[in-house]
Amino acid sequence: MRHYSWRQDTLLIYCHIQPNAAHSAIVGLYNERLKIRISAVATEGAANSCLVKYLAAQFGVPKNRVELIKGLTSRQKTIAITMPIKLPEQASIARA
């Protein structure tokens, strides 16, 4: 299983999130998932909001094109990004 898949022009990313990090960053693969460190703490949705904002910036899209599909309260998440403008090199994602 890869850490991402394409559904037409929507990118699905299977992530492992590490909240409360010193800074937000995509750090590589972790058990067939893309590991992302998030600077926000995992309380009251702060880490999820920070994750959406961070991924929107990294993929060059507005926040409303980044959707948390699965894993609202888990470190294992599935994220959908509609029509990403750019693909960050550290994410190891190729266009469909």
C-alpha cells in the first residue's frame, strides 16, 4: 500500500500525525503512512485545524480544498486534497 492515491483530481493522503512538535513539517514515511509533525496540541481540534492549514499551504490550495476524511480523533488520518497545485518533494507523491 502506498501512502497516497489519486481519485481523478483529488489526492488522498494516508498520514500519521505527531502533534505538539516544535514546528510543523512533513518528515517522511512511517509504517506506509506519511508522517507529519504538527506544532499544535491535540486538544479541542487544534491539531486538526493546524494540519489542514499546514497542508493547504504545502500543496498550494485554499483550506476549503483540504478535508479530513477519516481519523478525526486518531493519529492515523486520511486527508483529501482537491486539485493540489504543487506536490512538496518531501511528501514523495507523484501525479496520477
